[in-house]
Amino acid sequence: MPKMIPRAVEIKVRSLLKTKLSNRRIARQVGISKGTVKAIKDSPDIRPRRFIPKIKRAKEHKCETCGGLIKTEICLLCHPEVGYYDEPN
């Protein structure tokens, strides 16, 4: 039975794939196999996620990075991994 990798690792691999690094280099940097990197690359991002509502609220303001209107301290548009966690099996 295959093991599931943590969502944070998958997000890291997907961000590194955008930098055009080789699968081998990504695998070495993250600490997973080349086959796992290829599987992440070839599959769509469909793992279920849930929103964590306990993110500190802030006064409504614009994100300095993307310009989106946000009501939290951290922009969930720029950092989607902060507001979600893996669905338990």
C-alpha cells in the first residue's frame, strides 16, 4: 500500500517544479524519490483540503504582494498552504 506524503512536501515539490529544476535535483533537495516527484508532476492537485478558521483576523487591507483585499494577517492568495490542512484518512 503506497504511503501518502505530507501536503507541505507536495506543495514544496509543486513550487520547485515551476522553477524548471530537474526531477532528480528536486528529489534530492526535498528528500523523496524521483518517482514521487514525477507522480506529483503528472497528477493534478486534487487532494482534499479543509480551511483552518483559526487564522488571526486583521483589519481589512490590501496584500503588499498581490494586491488582494484580505482580512487576515497572512494573505491566503499568496500562501494557500497556511490556511489548509490534509483531510484525515
